[in-house]
Amino acid sequence: MQMPDSSYTLPDDRGHFGKFGGIFVAETLIPALEELRLAYEAAKVDAAFRAEYEYELEHYVGRPSPIYHAKRWSDLLGGAQIYLKREDLNHTGAHKVNNCIGQALLARRMGKPRVIAETGAGQHGVATATVAARYGMECVVYMGSEDVKRQAANVYRMKLLGATVVPVESGSKTLKDALNEAMRDWVTNVGNTFYIIGTVAGPHPYPMMVRDFQKIIGEECLTQLPELAGRQPDAVIACVGGGSNAMGIFHSYVPHSEIRLIGVEAAGYGLATGKHAASLTAGRPGVLHGNRTYLLQDENGQIIETHSVSAGLDYPGVGPEHAWLKDSGRAEYVTITDDEALQAFHDLCRYEGIIPALESSHALAYAAKLAPTLATEKVLLVNLSGRGDKDMHTVAEKSGIQF
Amino acid sequence: MSRIQAAFDRLKSRGRKALIPYIMAGDPEPGATLALMRALVAGGADIIELGVPFSDPMADGPTIQRAAERALAYGISLHTVLGMVGEFRRHDADTPVVLMGYANPIEAYGIGRFADDAAKAGVDGVLVVDYPPEECVEFADVLKQHRIDPIFLLAPTSTERRYSEVAQAGSGYIYYVSLKGVTGSGKLDLDEVARRIPAIRQKVGMPVGVGFGIRDGASAARIAAVADAVVIGSRIIEEIEQSPPGEAPQRVTALLGGIRRAMDEGAKS
């Protein structure tokens, strides 16, 4: 794995990205986070740990994932060339597994035989259950009871892999409540338990650590794209829910200020309807799940329920590094509605023979908007963060089809 | 002298320990809170911890989560809670009130405005569960300028260095969380508490209250033997949940009275 220099060294030693990030948890969790931070810092510079992580990524996940030139789709759109980073080809079908392997190896190094995770649609839960099976660890996944109902196939997948799935009945019974419940488990069982957070959110060191385990995506692109396209991209585009796939592909490009970084949030039924998940575009800074970041909240500071056709983007917060990238102006954040994402989903199926995840379809939809405004020699790099097999039911239902 | 310090001084002179019950503002419905606060005083409360409901109470167990959900269903906000304290204060000039909640509702309200309005309403202390001392230096200063005590947590896992940090940032009293886990769980280790408290008290130089997992007179009496205050939350909220409409205040007074007697008898023996 190559380690390009970064023009910035954030976060600081207490996890701050400017005014964002930090450690906002009850005192009971402070020592656990300190133990994790120290263990991670030691692992990060341990050659044996890095070698094992890289070995697993190559032989178990199938890295490096290729970059693919979506030429037919680009020609139809009539503008910039669209290249896709194929994270959908990873084992388990998405980028999530990169991080799960890193954290599971760290858990093993720390002597914690039990891992827990939160999940929304089930992708991070499946990835965690997968690596827990791989390393012989006990695995408990917290999932909102509403999501358990909507994502029966993924619940079954996790059970096949040997995980226990605990439905969460509190609050809105979705991802944010699953995260609360996983934190409660962790604080109670911290002696033998490692909490594998799935995105670049949570208290320090999670946003930094998850980013580090995902930045392999952008590192590969830095060398792959010039080989294929003869140049670096004009813009890098990724969807943003919590923001792990976007941080993973953005991170290596941050110092390359001539390259635009574009994060695409879920506008759901449209920003004006209030039924969306665009924390950076329509939220205000606040404190949730252990860090300061942009949040969707009401005037009293209560967290509001979000909506997106894509369960993986359906989260009222966002990783603090994205909040910092937004405020510093280094990255741009835009929105795509459910309908626009579905259109891109169908287009990629029909024109390229690739079924993308609905999350990634948001990034694709923005690329489809941007490409025709640019000259044909311009290059857009889109993170195709996951495959869409899991979304068959949702898309069929939207089209009025029942299995 | 602050109401909190006056309360501890008064107790000390009588050889008694403080009883600090916790209820959620607006639970089970907004009209109930004032009567419940008075019922707590009638049952022997020395300080009242009043919960400010939050949509994502990460450090709380199911009982307090349910209480927050009931209150939020009525649209209880920080503004409403401050109104309740103001109303309570009109009839009770002595019993300290400590607000306990999470950072986001306070930040949404605005830290300066919150401190102003809390001081006017008669709030004596504020405990923000997800504000460790290093993340709320400015907030703690603003509270102190308004003569409100910033109250911090310590846990069985806290280091000695942590004791000094909260001693520096906090005032009023220290809330020692007596077990690993969330509010309402049942793994109270009394020996561990007895071993820890003297060292903490010496290091922080202020009274130490103990909470999380205390459910009856017997456990309260044993905690009172070593700590300066006993905090009881989930058990009271369960009593409120189980009470037929209108009977919660009497039942809460009776429950607290029993605990109070056990603590006071323990102190004599």
C-alpha cells in the first residue's frame, strides 16, 4: 500500500477536524476510546499488522478493485468521460468490508473475542458478520426493528454467517437507534467487546480510523486512472451518508487542489419536502453519536427522522471530516433526489450492464448531470461503492412490480 | 453560597447524606412534572435532578429512554423544562434543581442564552452527559459566571488524572457512575464503590454522589455509608410508569420516604 503525503494532518490528537469531530461521550466510554486510540496508533505503524491487512484485502476481498471506463454511457450523455471505481466487485459487494477487516484485525490484536456493529440496510452488518466468521469471533449486530422488517434478506445473510441480529425498538427504530444501542452494549461489555463502527462518524478515533481503512480506494485510483485514462480526474464524485466511501476515495486527492471533490447527499423526495437525508446541505452543526458535525435536527435540537430510497444514506448526521471539508471549501456537496438516483440506477443497468447500489446511484446521477456540461476530454471518477442486488425489492416496488 | 453547597452543608451538620432523585421533565405528561417534583421533596429529596429529554439518549437504559420518548411525544423542549423549573422555584426557594441531559438541545438553544435563562429560572447545576470536561471548557465557564454548577461524571474506569480534570472543570458535586453500563442496569458493585469513593472525594474536594443501579433502601443505605449523596433515577421512573393516573405523586413520595429512612437509619447504626 502506498502512502501519499497529505497536505493536512487532521484530525488533531483529540480527533478535531477544525471545530468538528472530537469526543462527545459519557465518561463511562472515555477509557475505552483511549484504549482503542492507543491500540490503533500502535497497529498503524506495525509492519506485521499492515501486511496482514493488505494480504486480506488482496486475497479475501479481491483488491485492487478495477477502474472501468463507462464509455457507452459517457457517449450517450455526450460530455465528460465517466470512470467507475468498482468497489461493487469486492467480496460482500461493497466498500464496507475494507474497514471491517481492519477493525476485526485490530479487535483480535487487542484480545477482544466479541465484535458488535450497528447496521441500517444491513450492508455493514453483513460485512461485519462476514469478517467475524472469517476470524472466528462472536458477532452481534444491532438493527432498527423497522429495518429488520424491510431488509429480511440481509438479516438472513447475517444469521447464515453466524451473527446474532438484535432488533432495536427504541426511537425511530432505524440506523441511528441501532447505533445508540450498540454504544450501550459496548459501554456494558467493554472488557471483551470491540465495536466495529461502519462509517467515518462516532467519537475519535473512529472517523480517522475508518477513513484510514477506506483510503485504499483513493490510493489505488491515483495510480490506476492515469494508466487507463492517461491523466488524473477533473472531479471525484461519491455519495455521502455517513461518508465512508467518499472519505475513502477523497482522501488521497485532498492535496491535489485542482481536482474537484464532490459529495452527493440524498435529497429524498426533495429538500423542500423535508423528507431527505442531506445533513451537510440542509442541516446545522450539533453534537450526536460522539462527535460535532452537521445534523438534521428540529429547532429544539432533537434529531429528526430522515428519508432516502437508499437505506445506506438514511442517516441524520455525517462524518466530521466531511463537515470540515465543506466549511473549508475543499469539497463541494450537492444533492440528488430518489427519482434522479433511480433513473441513474436504470441507466447503468441498461447501458453498461452494471447493477449499482442505490447509494452509489446518487453519485452516478450527479455525474450524469455534470458530464454533459463538460468537454468530452474531461474525466469524472465516480466511486461505485456497492452493487445493487440488495436493492432489487426496492426498485421493483418503485416500478410497481411484485416478486 | 449556592443552593447546592448550602444543601450539602446543612446535611453535614445533621450527619445525613443527600438523597437525589431523578425524573424526566414532561414524563408521563407535561402537567405531571411540578406535582412530582414537590412529591420528591415531600419524600425527602435534598436535590432534584430533572432530565431534559433528547431523541438519542445514548447513555441511558430502556427505562429512561421510554421516559424521554413519552416527554418528546408532548413536544417537551429545553424551553418548556426551564419554564417548569421557574414554576417550581416560585414555591420552593431551597431545593436545588440540577438539569441532566445531552449537549445538542443546549447547543441548539444557544449556550449563552441557556445560561441566562437557566439562572433566571432558578437552575442550580447542569450535567451534560456527553460533554466530557475537555470538550466544554467554554460552557463550564459560562455556567460558573451565572453561578450555576457544571456537574461531571466519573466512572469505575476513570483514571486518577481524570479525577483532577473534573475537579478543575466541575463544581457543586461529582456524580460517580457506580457501574459499567447504562442507567437502570443492575450490576452495582458496592465493594468497588466503597473502595473508590474516599480516593475520589479527597482528589476532587467536593461532595461525591453515587448513581446507576441503586434500586432500594438497602443499596441506598450502603452507598450512603460511603458517599455524600445517593442518586436514584430508573427505579423512580418505573414507579411513575406503574402508577394509575393521578397516584404517581403519592407513590413516589412513599418510595422515596422508604429509601430516606433506610439511609438515615444506616447512618445511626
